[in-house]
Amino acid sequence: MSCGGTYWSHEGGDGGYITLNGVTGDGRRSAVVSMSEARGDVLEHVMEQEGAASALIDHALCGGGAGAA
């Protein structure tokens, strides 16, 4: 994570959707991003989409998400 440490995750997808998630080792923070994928799109766009979703997960787990103290 950009704030240090690591998190647990399992990516997946089905029928036009991509889901990314993460939970901190202590279980205090978790985040899930689910988005529709652009079928037939170029690899570059798919990678940009997944990169943006990964950045959202990192932001939430590092304390920038909803419910941050």
C-alpha cells in the first residue's frame, strides 16, 4: 500500500464485470470496487481501468475512504 504495509485481495470478474477488493491484515479496513468492463476494448484501456480501481482500493485502505477518522 502507498501508506505502508500490505493487504489481502482476490480479483475476479464475470459476465462483463471486473471486481477488485482488499482488506488490511488486521481486518479494520476493507474496500470493494466493481465495474463494468468494456468488452472488445483495447488492452491499454482495460489496464487503465484496473489501475484506477487499484488506486481507489489503496486510497480507501490507507485512510482516505468513507468512514475515515
